[in-house]
Amino acid sequence: MQNSLTSAKRLLQTANRWLLKTPERALNQAYMAALKIKALEDTQFGGKLISVQNGSHSKSAQSYFEGELKKYLDVIKLRLIEFRASSSIVRLSKSVADIRAEATDQLITLDTEAVSLSNISEDEFQYISRNISSSEQILQKLQFVDEIAERYRDRAMPLEVSPATTAPSSASLPLNGEQDLARPVARSLTQKSGVLPRSILETADRIKRELDPEAEQTVVQDFRKSKSRTVISLRFVLLLILIPLLVQQVSKTFVIGPLIDQLRAGEQRQIFLNEELEEAALSELQRYEQRLRFEILIGRAPPVEDAEIVRQVQEKAAEIEQQYRNLGSDAIKNVFADLLGLAAFAGIIWTSKREIAILKTFMDQLVYGLSDSAKAFVIILLTDMFVGFHSPHGWEVLLEGMSRHFGLPANRDFIFLFIATFPVILDTIFKYWIFRYLNRVSPSAVATYRNMNE
């Protein structure tokens, strides 16, 4: 048991150190990308901007340098986002021992003769000196990265959401359908129909793009945008899942759990949180006593006196009491831990508007990029699962599980009322989405869905 606790503590310390170094690691990667851009400027373009006007390279070499520039600018953009996000989540707080160990390695050029150690303690001196040195390095790196990125701001990877009113039509989309990272994919759904069929316009535009001498470079740029969009979206989804779960589990185990156990450690604490738990405990104890007497009657257990049976039943009652005390405490812990996890989730949503826009674009592209049969299959699967004929049983199990999770009695009237209303609302939303949006972007998918549903 002691070894398991020690291993868990070491694992948490390792994860904590890795998380604390995330802002520094992201900033260093952005700084290295900026240094590489500066090196290209100095060695290939005489210290000027990387462009055709400032170099005498061939077309192939210039394309290579442009590709390298875009790659490093993408790295700067992504790493700065990671730096800001991790810095807003992580609050660096280290013990005096850690400060002393790190400050000993860093303060090697400090003029100790100019500082009097008689007025302040060693820990305070090292803490102040380290913070000043670290802050200066961070500011210098950020200033250098911002200067490099500012020179190519108009050529950097777009991360902002383009307004729907200024979005081009679907006929002007690139060959592979990629757009700016946060530009809505399905924005053409709200546009009015033209005189010519849209398929003819798209075919003509595709031929025009294929005859364009810069079509290959455009495809490469679109692929890079698509790759960046996918990476940002998947990373954001993982953050939305992992961070609330970690906050919930860590707070429940190390913060809320000990407090609840201490508050409920008295002799007069309540055993059962509701009548259902009490009935379950009594039923379990009654079954145990009946099974014990039954085994004695059929000869599977040696005959004993009633006093011995009462003693065994008392031991079982004490065990059941402790079990249901733990269940009650665990339910109270779940309430507060889930609230903290929900607060962490809301905080991520509130501070990640740009990532949400990119994720929305990624999901739109993923959904609308499916084939007609795949769209129909997904719609039927979701509707049958959540609003279909067998869905009430699933909702009932889900609501009862949530009630047990929070230690609440399962209110049958509320469950039946919820099942009678919420799936109907979901079904209405599904049908409106099919009629309003899917029917415009993919009428054949709607026809396939109706044929499969019939």
C-alpha cells in the first residue's frame, strides 16, 4: 500500500513538472522558429524580408524559401497559442526547496559583493533573483518573436473567423475545399441560387484552377491550413476532455475527499443520504440473514445457536453500515468535484473562442464532407439512439445513474416527464436541421435518408 502511494505521488510530481514547463517549452519552440526565419533573412536575403523583391534566387529556390517561411510562421502562431493557453491555466507555484535547487543553477553571474545577504534570507534572495532573470528572458523572447511575426503579419496563417457577409461563394473555393482555418465551410447554404446550376459553375472554376500555373502552390498552402486546423481541433477536443476530468479526479482525491471525510468523521454522522439507500442496505442485510439460516437448514453449514447467528448478522450489519457511509461520502464528493470540473470546462470554453471557431469549421467540413449514404447512416444512428423507439430505456438508465452518482433518490415522475419531453425536442431539432440545412447542401443525402428510414 505504501509503495502504491509512493508511486502515485511520484507520477503526480512528474506530471506536475511536465505541465509547469509547458509555457516555457512552447515559448522556446516559437523562439527557435523566429531564429530560423532571422537566419534565412541574414544568409539568403541580405537581412531583408523573405520575398521575391529582396532575393535573386530561382523560382524553385524562392518557392522553397516561401514554404520554409510559412512553416516557421505556423509554428510561431501555434506555439504562441499554446503558450497563452497554458500560462492562463497553470499558475507557477513551487516550494522553497525547488526554488533553491533551480536558483543555484541559474544565478552564476550574480555579483554577490553588491548585494548584502544580511538583510534578507537566502530563500528570499534566490527567489527574487530567479524571478527577475526568468521574467527578463521571457520578455526578451516574446519581444523577438513578436518582431519577426509582425514583419510577415499579412502572410501569416489566418486564425480569425471571417464574417459570413464577406465570405466568397462556393464557386471560388480551392480545389480541395480548404479555406481559412476558422472560415465557415457551409456558408454557401445561406446564399441564394443563381441563374446557372451551381455544379456547372463549380466545374468551370475547377478547370480554371487546374490551368492556373500557381495551382500546385495553392494546393500545398491549403493542405497546410487543413493540417493546422486538424491539429488545433484535435488538441482542443483533448483539452476539453482531459482537463475537466483531471480537475475532477485530483480535486476529489486530494482536496474535497479529505475535507468531506474529516467533516463526516463524527459518531453522529448520517449513514444514509436517502430512503433508497436505506432500503437497499436493509434488503441486503435481510438476504444475508435468510441465506445464513437457509444454509444451516439444508445442511450446507454446521448448526449454530441463535446467538452465533445474531453475532454474524451484527458483523455483516457493521460492514454494510461502513459501505453505505462511504457511498454517501462519495456522492457528496462527486457533487463538489463535478462542479469544479464543470468550472474548468467553462473556463476553457470562455478563453478559447478562436479554437472553438476552428473546431466548428473542422466539424462542418467533416460532416458535410461525408458521402450521402454515410450522412444518412449517421443521422439514422443518432436519431434512433436518442429519439427512437428504444431511446426511453437508455434515458431512464442514464438518469438513474446520475441520481446514484450524486446520492439523490431516483424520482420516477421526473424521469418519465423528462423522457416524454426532451427526446421530442431533440427530434424536432433533428428534423429542422435536415429541412433547413442538409436539404440545401445535399438533397441526395436527404433522399437516401428517407429511403433508408422507410
